[in-house]
Amino acid sequence: MDVKVHVSTGAGVDIAWSDGHTSHFDFVYLRELCPCALCNDEREKKGKFSSATGGSALPMFKARVTAKGASAVGNYALSIQFSDGHATGIYSFEHLREICPCEKCGVEFRGGVTHVVKN
């Protein structure tokens, strides 16, 4: 597996998996799908709010998230420090493969469900 994190250019994370598949993740996508407990709770609350209100919440302006830094967590994960100050998510390589935005991984890992991230 080959992992490249493009912090200085803001291009995101590129992974060449051992099975030959390649994935590209932009930082906005990764921030929106952060696996930490706080972010999971926030997504759950947003889901409940959207279903209770018919999804009519007013959109709020958010500056585009970039990465300020990244580091390896052992041989199994990646930690990213985002420009919004968030740095508690640990992205295991297993999790990254499951959230790969390509259609093939959507079918294989999420039953055809794609993640939609709004910029």
C-alpha cells in the first residue's frame, strides 16, 4: 500500500491499495466523514433533525476545510489535523477503504450507497 497526503497543495489523500485499486479523498470529504465519536454524534443529530423537519434546516456558511498536517498512527491509520481545529479523528486504512468515494467501493462496501458531501 502506498499513501500520499498532499497537505501543502491541498489536493487530499491518495492511496494505492495492495490489490491494485486506487482511491482519492479530498480533505472536505474526509472531514465530513470523520470517524471520531464527536463527529459520529453530530451526524446522528443532523440525521434526526433532518428527518424531523423534512430536511429544511437553513444552510450555514462554512469555510472550505483544508489540512494543516497529517501523521501516521502506527501501521494502521492516518491522523489529520484540519484547518477548522479538528484533529481527533483517526482514519484507519480499513475505514478509508470502506468510505472510498468510487462507485465500485460503494457497491462492495456500502451496498451501492454513495456519500454525498456538500462543499
